[in-house]
Amino acid sequence: MIMASTQNVNRNAWVQLYEARRVPNEQEVRSPGRPPGVVPRRKVGLTLSQGEITELENWRERLSGLLNRSVSAGETLGILTRVCTNRYNRMDDAEDIQTLAELVERLIGEE
């Protein structure tokens, strides 16, 4: 009796699968093009030196390697910006900074 009910359950699963295949798929109606992203983003223009472009590309490649996926230049810039924000927020005496050199030294230390 147990054997018959197990066979019946398995047969029902196969029947359900077969019937699901025969149901015509309804096309989802949506506008053409790329679907909107979860996080709203906007395109901006930047003017970068060749050295800055090289650094950005090096970081993009590093992050892509670490995450095992392609990381865009925008994502890379976003990550680096957040790292700088975090370091800046950790500085106790940020208000006392007078020059760009001081800011860089406090953010990244002496080179």
C-alpha cells in the first residue's frame, strides 16, 4: 500500500511537470530596452588626467579580481569615494586642515 501511494505521488509530480510544459507562456509586457536599475544612477562627465585614468583602471581591475565579476568604472569610483569618506570621518582634526597636501597626508599618510 505504501509503495502504491509513493508511485502515485511520483506520477502526479511528473504529470504536473508535463502539464506545466504544455501551458503556453504569456509574454511579459514591458517597454523595450534595459530595465531600470534598483539604485537610481545618473551619467556624469569627468575630466581626468592619464595618471588618474590609469589609477582608476588599476582599481577597477583589482576590484573585479577580488569580486570575481566585472566591476564598472562607476562602481569603482563609488567604492573609492566611500573609502575616502570613511577615512575623512575618522579624522579628529579635519577642520584644522589648510591645504590639499595636508588633507592627502592625513587621509593616506606619507608616501
